[in-house]
Amino acid sequence: MLRTHYSSEITPDDDGKNVTVAGWIHEIRDLGGITFIVIRDRRGLAQVTLPKKKVDKKLSEISRSISRESVVVVSGAVKREEKAPNGYEIIPNEIRVLSGAESPLPLDVTGKVGADLDTRLDARFVDLRRPEIRAIFKVRHHTLSAIRIFLESNGFIEINTPKVVATATEGGTALFPITYFEGEAFLSQSPQLYKQMMMAAGLDRVYEIGPIFRAEEHDTRKHLNEVISIDIEASFVTHEEVMSILEEVVKHAHGHVSKHCAHELDVLGISLSVPKTPFRRISYDEAMDIARGHDECKGVEWGDDLDTAAEKAVGESIGEYYFIVDWPTDIKPYYVEPYEDRPEVCKAFDLMDPRMEMASGAQRVHSYDFLRKRIESKGLDAEGFKCYLDAFRYGMPPHAGWGMGVERLLMSMLGLANIRETVLFPRDRRRLSP
């Protein structure tokens, strides 16, 4: 066994106990008569102390030759020491170097020397050794775990849909084309059509957590070209009901992270509050009125989508999670159902953080004839959607659903300024490697 304990599993009460720890050399301080080596593992830091007169000469020689970020295994006796990390130190009887690290390092893992985000992403494997960066991905893990637990406890079945598709989900040009044997295919921009088809299959409540791809030439702090989307679809429900599910998912994720990531939140310096539900609802018309009250949004007209300036104006006015409901039909996709008495307005909604859009969803059209007309009204060829439309010809129940990006949820929860911080290896218009 290369390790008996993580650093956090050892306490001052283990005084005199023999342990073996493994990790990276975080720091070395040679004070002449005594050397301190700080070892970092996934759980924290452990101090190894080498008093020159009390340890084997070979150990002192090894300690002087080790470079920072080398991988080592250290065995020794625990000694209570209030000044050391976690209140203990280890007096070693064996130090093994498993893998030496070259010098200089591409990044300073201790954080004493800063680096810009691009430099960090270029050496992401080293960047992730920093506790505050690793904490983000521990929170990400627990966020996804919480969402799965919540959805499955509410009767949802997890599905996996194709990511190589023949047809655009929503039309438009924001697609990545790929060569598919003798033909052309695209990377999926949404599981929308497939999850709706599952409603015709009778699965009733489904969810998917998977990648989506958008070939949009954004260059902002809140856009990526590959993200992980949380999507649900449910039968025999209204858009109001799936809005309630969405806000409870967000609330549950906050609560789960608050409970299970206390250490990570402390590392990040975040006091995470759990939002209260229900979230406030405002209509599209109300949002436009708020936006028009700001000079930079004077020119917005009914039927326009909310641009960044309008989102910022409304978000600053609301100051918390909120829904924008009842959108103009013409600016939403063909599968969104309009109100019967107000066909110019549809049963669509967006979940908003004060800084940005978080999720979007709607009641769906479930009539074959009407859906076909809606597709054609968008200038699309209905024959290109035959496999999708066929699901509506043989009994499609009323249904509704939504999609939410994991990365924006994390940005919101942790107050992160750049969406790239939430992804191990982000993909945007300027980054395809590593």
C-alpha cells in the first residue's frame, strides 16, 4: 500500500502512530538545522519535519535534492505540533521519490506568483493542483450528483441521446458540420427533438446530462462552444409545472453543495445561501419596461430578444433568481406552444440570474399538423424533420421541458467571473487544446 492516510485523516490524537502519506511536494523550507517539507494531497497539506540531528542522513540528502511538485511517499511517526498544518507533523523514517518534477514549473501552485487564465488553461494539469481550483470541480461534482438525485426522486429516468445528428435541432447556422462517411452530419446542439420523441414513447419523465455544441462566434466571459446541458422533458404537465421543477432543482443543488462542500466553499471564501422558492416571475413585457428605463436600452422594441445590456438592466433591478415568461412567439423555436387566445405570445420561459440567462424552457406543441406548420413558418423544410414529426402522428401527449447549462449554474453559485473557470478543458472559438 502506497498510502495509509490522506492528510486530513491524521489528527494530533494520532501522536506516536506510524503513517504513510503520498502526494506532491508543495513547499520546502531548509533552515539549516531543520528542514520542513509540506506535502499536498487531494484532502489538504501535511508537514514533514526533518531535524538534522534526529533523522537519517540519507533522508536529509533526499530532502535537499527533491524539487517542488515531485511526487513522493513518506512514512513516519506522527507528532503533535500546534504550529503545523492540522496540528501535527510527521517525523519521517522513509522518503521515496516516485516521480521528479522538472524546474521551472509552468505555474506557481502555491499561488504566490499569479498567472492569467490562458496561461493557467495551457497548463491545466498543474493549475488543478491549486486547492481553490480543485474546489470548483468538487462543487461541480456535487452539483451534478444533487441534480441527479433530485430528478430521480421525482420520477425522472436518465436517457442518452445521439451527439452526431443529421438535422439541426432549431435550424440556423450555429452548427459544427462533420464528415460522416460519404455524407455530412452535425454535432448536436440540443437533445430537444429526442427527448420530445421519448414523450411519444411513454417514458413520461426523462432527463439527460450531456454535452451540446454551438458554433456561435461569441468571445465573452459567459459563452462556450461546448457545454454540459441538463435537460428534462415531462408528459401531461404544463410549462408552469416544469418551471417549479427547475427552481426546486436549483434550490436543491445549492442546499446539497452547502451541506457536502463546506470545506471547498471555505477554500473559495464563499458563504453560499440557499435561494427561496418560488422565484419571482415577470412577463416579457415587464422586462422590456424595466430595460427601457435605462438609457442604453432605449431603442429596444417589442419582439426583440434581450441583449446583454437589457439583461443587465433587468437583473440589477430584480437582484435574485427570476423567471421571464410569456415571450413573443416569433423569437422562440417552432416547438414552443403559443397561447390560443394570444398567438403572438407563447408559453416559453427563461430562468435568469441577475447577470445572465441560466435556463430556457416551454410548453411544447404536441399537434402534428400545427407543429409541421410551425416548422415551415420558420422557413425550414418539414421533410428534413420527418423522423421527429413521425413521433407526433401516432399519439403524442402534452408535454413541457427545459434545458440548463451546468457551467452557468456554477458561475452563479460560486460568483465566478469567467465561465472557463468551471470547465476542465474549455472549448471556445480560440481554444481547441489542450
